[in-house]
Amino acid sequence: MSGKKIPLRLHGILRISERGPLLEVEDGPIWRLDTSDDLAPHRDLPVRVEAWRRDASLLELLWIGPA
């Protein structure tokens, strides 16, 4: 068995705030997304993401696509 962590796979609504992109998960937390990608095409839409958890509310985005 490997001791390596796997990325989180989540779905929710992508919001763009003054402080950057956020993922609103239904019945869950609101995650801040750390990325240099332009997420404007996903704004206010349901998405799926894969990301590394970097902090209590911060995800390092690996992949994003439509839900």
C-alpha cells in the first residue's frame, strides 16, 4: 500500500470573488482555489475539480471541468 495521498475530487458551483475563485460545495464548505488558470468560463456554473488540499479551506487546483 502506498503512503501517498490522492487528490480530492469535488463538485460544486464556481464563484469568482474579489479574493479569487471559490468552490461552493452543497452541504459543505466553501473552498478557496489556488490557480493561475483563467476560471471565468466556469463562473457561476456547476463544476467538478481535482485538487490538493493545502490548508483548512484552500485547494491547489489540478483540473476543472463541467459537472
